[in-house]
Amino acid sequence: MEERSRLAREPSESSEHGRKGLFDSARNLEGRLSGGNSSAPVAPAAPAAEVETVPGGRKKNYNKYVVFCTLLASLNSILLGYDIGVMSGALLYIKDDFKLNSVQQEILVGILNLVSLVGGLMAGKLADAVGRRKTMATASVIFFVGALLMALSPSYPVLMGGRVLSGIGVGFAMIIAPVYTAELSPPGSRGSLVSFAEVFINTGILVGYVANFALSPLPQWLGWRLMLGLGAVPAVFLACAVLVMPESPRWLVMQGRVSQAKTVLIRTCGGNKAEAESRLTAIVESLGDEYEAEKQEVRDEHTSKMDPEADQQAELRKIPSVASSTTEQRKPMLKPKRKRGSNVWKQLLLPSAPVRRMLLLSLGIHFFQQASGVDALVYYSPTVFAQAGMKSRTSVLGMTIAVGLTKTLFILVATIYLDTVGRRPLLLASATGMTISLTTVAVTFRFLHVGAKVNMSGTQHASVALVVIAMLAICGFMASFSIGFGPTVYVLTSEIFPLTLRARAMSLSIGMNRGISGTVALTYLSLAEALTTSGAFFVYASIAFASIVFIFFVVPETKGKSLEEVCKYFGWQPDEGGGGQELREV
């Protein structure tokens, strides 16, 4: 009995080799991040990677193949962005064509976000079951059907049906793009690459605004149908892109396909086999004991290069009778292993202390991103501009292009500096700028005296100077949002959770995001009628200010860390939540 207990506590030599390799890799990474010298050897740079020197002496590796795959995966985000942008302008014509009241308009706009919550919850489980690539393909098919149904809808109920389908597709897309990119990217450039999703969302919004402006001269019944129908185009491109994309190496490891995962990692490391093996070891060792077969395969491969006798022992373990005998000699009797993934939801809904900290950060940051009112300005920007004193529909749609262009250009700032300045400083700067801009919008609308009624006629005598200030403040809000809150929220969520929880934890986070987004979209017109437009923006400004406090006390810095190192920061252990094996007396 005592001998078995002692053996259970002592890891094998091969396990020590795996852990030693992981810790050496972590020390090398920390040395590069701090700019200091490390006595441990550093793997040579990948030959196919472009290396950029950044402030502080650190290196940022951009593997061309990873960038290519990231761009293809980010096509998912265009689906959401285009829908947001195009609906803001199409709504001006749909409400006249179908004679919609303000409540019906709010439901039409907000239903996509609420339904995408359901799509996001479905996508997390599907992504773990069938893989990241097939989930992307599913998203493209659903959104394609939804876009066509909206374009051909003869009535409001059919239009709503297409909107619901598109919402499910958007939920799938929002989950899978950042997860796939985070799992494929190297630590040094992960922040920038994951932020591509937000770049493409903003690109989609801008394209939607441009489509509104370009198609506005067409007859009313035709213009909005073409606006919505063009949303099927990026879905077709995404379905084709999936055919040339690799599967996530981390998902492959979860399925026991270690050799395929290694092949993908070698390619994403630019052919650098040493770096690929180091990353593979870190991925496998981060899993619980239910993945012991994959761990042993990686350990055997590692030790065989250093010890021929260990190589022979590894081969013997592959023979069933020998493997059984070896297990009886070296391991205590174990309870049957739990089915992989069977307790994922239990770990998320009844979380341990490390998972609670992860969920607090993820759910909180998604709440503040949407509760600050960004979708009120994006979806209802033409209405807001009309309230501010702009009379012509052409000028209103033209101003939305300016807002979309500002949002898209400033997202590039975050893409460039996420891996140098870091996540936390950009978030603090973003929240501060959003608070100042929203307060300025609220004060300006108060002086414009346009808050009493939400209609097109209350601003006929508005001051030109105040209108200009309001427009600049709205653009300032979009710029501030884009440099931090826009991309960084998805980057943080995709990197703080362990591999076994990541996809479904992302589902919960996106569920929070879409739920709050839908609430804002469903209530903005009613809120503006109840509190005046100025009062509504004061509410959003207060929430933005509260986000500064949340970021300061809760959000850590994760730049330059591997996904496995980030999990260790929160105190996560591979067998957290009972995912591994348990000893019992016999």
C-alpha cells in the first residue's frame, strides 16, 4: 500500500524531461521579454518568419503562413461587421417600406445580437466536437442562407426569420475566429493576430456604410434588399477559405492526433522543429490526466532522442501485453478515467478559485465593452446624426462613413501596439477616452436641446458649432473604443482560459457580449425617449467610467506569454476541477 502511494507521488523520469523542457522554454521566454540574458539556449528563428525588432529589445515573429491563416479566419468577423454597418442604413428604408414603429425597429436591430448569444453557446460545444475548421464552415452556410432570406423577404416576419438565422451564424463566427487564431499563433505576435478579428469587424462595418451610401439612389424597395443580400458574399469566401486552412494544433492534441498537431506546429513555426516540439510539449503537459496517452507519446519522443534504452522501453509499451504488465508494476490501481470534456460545463458553472478569476475578468470585460453604448452609436448613428441637426439622408449616410473610417483606422493602432505596449495600458487609455467622449456628446446634446423628442424635426435650429462638436466627439469615442476595448477584449478572452475550457468559456463570454449588445440595441430609442438623448449618453459615460476602475483592479498584463503561462498566472493546474485520475485503496 505504502509503496503504491509513493509511486503515485513520484513522476517518472520521462515526465520530468517533459516538465523540464516546458520550464526551460518558459525561462527563455521570460529572458527575451525582460531584455536580459538567459543561460538556457534559445531556439533559432524560424526561416519563414519575418522578425521585427520592437522597443525594449524584444522580438516579434510574424510567420507568413500563420498570418495567412489568420486573415482567412478573420473573414468570420466580416459577417458581423457588415451586418452591423448595413442595417444602420437599411433601417431607414425598411421602416418606410414595411411601416415599422420604433419598437419593431428596435426588435429588428436587436434580435440578431440576442440570437447570436444562442449561436455562440452552440458553437463552443460544436468547436470542441468537430473542430475549429468545420465550425467556421457551418457559420458561413448559416449566414449565407440568412442573408438571402432577408434580401428576398416579402414581409416583416420573413425578414425577422432571416435575421434570426444570421444571428446564429454571427454567434458561431464570433466564437471561432479568436479561438482559432489564438491557438495557432506564437506568443510574441498573438495579440496583434487575434486583433485581426476586430479589424475585420470594423472593415465590415465600413463596407456596410459604403454599401448604404452607394445603393441609396436606387428605388426604396430594391436598395435595402441589395444592401442586405450582399452579406452573402463574404460567407461564400469563408466557405472556400476553410478548404485551405489547417486545423488548430491544440484541438488536434485534444483528439489524440499528436503527430498531426506536430505537423501543423512545424509549419506555423516556419520549419523550426525544436520550437515546434517545445510548444507541443507545453500544450500536452497543460492537459489533465485524462490525456495521459498523449502526454506519454510526447515524453517518449523527447526521451528517445537522449536515451536509446528509453526508446526501446517506449516501443515495448506499445505492445498491449507488455504495456499492461508495466502499468501493473509502476502505477497504483486507478479509478476509470472520466470521459474527455464531460465535466467542462461543471468546471465553468461551479468554478474553482482560478476559474472564477478567469470568468470574472472575461465576463466583466465583455460587459463593459458593450454596456458603454458602442452599438447604440453604430446601429443608430444615422438617427443620432439626424437628432443632432443633419437633415439630408445622403449627408447622414455620408457621416456614417466618416465614423466607420475612424473606427477602422484606429483599430490598426491596437493591432500594431498590442504586443509592445500591452493589453492593460491600451484598455485604460481606451476607457478614459470613451468616458471623455461620451460625456462631451451628452453635454453637447443637452445644449442642442434635442433630447425632448427622438425625431427628425427637433433640430431645425441647432447651432452648427455644437453639431460639429457632437460629430467630433462621436468620432473620438469610436477612435478610443478601437484602440483598446474593440480588439483587446477578444484577445484577453481567447488567451486566459486553459485549452480544455477555452471554446466553451469563450461561448459564455460571447453570450455576455451579445446579450448586453442586444439589450443596448433593443433599448436605445426607448431610453432616449425616456431620459432624452443627452441622458442616455450620460448613462453610457457612467458605465465607461466604471470600466476604468474594473480594468485597474482586475485586468493583468498577458503580452508575450504563452497560453499555458497565462493560465498559470491565475493559479490553474491541469487537473483543476477533477478532470484527472484519482487513487483509491485496494
